[in-house]
Amino acid sequence: MTIDLQGNVAFKKKDFRTAIECYSEAIQCDGNNATYYSNRAAAYLAMCRFVYLYFLLKHIFDLQRLADNENMTFLWLKFSSS
């Protein structure tokens, strides 16, 4: 079972500390995967850790904005070369 799935299992069991550890390890493996950050944010929310939640959500939005910009740049380059 992958580490992110282990986090999901822990989350479902309401073992939020373990879930956070698992999602943190998954983030170390793939720091560009916004799902891992949002899963960790959900665990922080369940624990009422709002300061951590704020910074995680800000990072998730930054990752998504970068992904959107990369997609738009790709589309612009693709159509401008036509």
C-alpha cells in the first residue's frame, strides 16, 4: 500500500497524526502533488490546527496557480506556432 493510501486509511480511522505523517512523507516524494497537501490540510482541519491549515491552503493555491500558468503557456505556445 502506498504511503498516501496509508494516510487515507489512518484518516478514516480518525488517526489524524498518523495521516499527517503519511501525507508529509508523500509530499517529500512528490512536492508538486496538490492532493497530498489538501489531504494533509483536511487532517489539520479535523484536529482544529488552523494555523497549519492556513499555510497549507496558501501553498495549495500557489501550486494550482503554477499548474494553471504552465497549462496556459503550453496552449499559447501550441497555438501560436500554428
